Amino acid sequence: MINQLVQSAVRLSLISGVTLLASFSPVSKSLALSNEEIVKILKIPVFVVADEKGKPLIGQFNNKNKKPFIYVFISRDNANGFFDNLKKKNSNVVKNSHVVMQALGAVYETEIAQSSKKNSIVFLYIPEKQQVEEAKKVGAAAKHPYKGGVPLFVLTSLKSKGYLTIKQKDHEVIPLFLTYEKMQQLLQKVKKDKPELAGDLKSEVIPLEGFMSKLKNSNDPNLTKFVLVPSEDSIKAVRDAESKYKGATKK
């Protein structure tokens, strides 16, 4: 898993070339996306508090009518902060536990696998506070208010309503950024390399949870063009895990 995340992180950090993709046309006769395709799209790191066996800790709502839950953090720092608070409040609860990195696709598979069970677990995706504040600004400017969830930032065309795409090797992809800063980096590149496109672009925000639901329920093959671009900190977390793994295997 770590090796796959490293490859994905490196690929996304080397994006180059800019072109504009027209709006998608509805596709009604295609098959729904396969689970394998969805997992491939969701190949970014997320963080959970887990026990020594790697099993995420499950929280319980005080209201007995609500379901148990698992926190899934987008930010490593947020996950570490949450874990530190748990240790202060009740060290026995988190004994032998630690923050672990998992691929979002793997979390998605677990969520889907147990969703039909009687005592299914709710997966709560926790956004980074700074990105929530940015999402509020972007949503207000785009006249599509941010209504919660983990924000994904995307550049779209004012004229065609299509998505800005970037070229990876021999194919085009549509980046959805987990951080506003990463999206801005691409926008600056567009202004430098393709200034004729820059004036036609605007930033928008969509919730990760809604995007994941669309992947599950839509039959539009164009969805396979989307890629999630993690934060620099998440990419660093992947590289740190790779270095630690390689160091352990050499012993």
C-alpha cells in the first residue's frame, strides 16, 4: 500500500501541461464504475487512530439510537492532535494505539463492505480547519455556498462550464485538490503557460463525501478522469512512511 501511495504522490507532484476539457455529456448506457476503478481514484493517504493490529478505534455516540463511528482525518496533524487529546483524557482507551496512514480507497472498501450490516459504522471524514475556511470563501465567490464536508477545490471554465484538465504523460486528468494552496499553484502555472485560459477560469468547491457518493452511484465513465491531489504534508507523510518501511526491511 505504501509503495502505491508513493507512486501516486510522486505522479501528482509532477503534473505538467494544461488544456481545457469541455463539459461532460451524460452517458446513460455505460456500466457503473467498478470497485477497482473507484479505489484507484481514491488513492490518497488519510489517517486514523488504530490499535496494534491496525484496526481503527470505534467511538460510540451518547445517544443509543445513533450508530458507532470512526474518525477519518485528511490531515496528519489533525489526527495526531486528536490522538494526543485522547491520551490526556483517558490513556487506557488508546493504550497500544497510534495514528496510522491508510489509502482512502481502502477505507472506502471497508465502509461499503459493512454498510449493509445491522450495526454498521459511520465513517466521519474530518477536514482541515484552514481548508474549510478557504472553502467558505471559494463557495461564496462562486455563488455555490460551501455546506460542509471535506472540501475539494477544482478549476472550471466560465464559458463552457467544463473542468480544467492537466496532462499526465499521454492522457488528460482532472485534478481535485485537497488544499486551496495546491489549486492556486496550478492556477499560477496556467497564468504563466496559458495566459489565454486564465481569464476564463474560476475556482469551485465540492465535498469529498459527495464525490465519493457519485463515484459509487453514477455510470459516467468520465469520472475516471478525476484524480485527487493531496496536500504537501500528506505527500511528506507518505515519503516518511516509505523511508521508515525501507529502513525496517534492511535490518
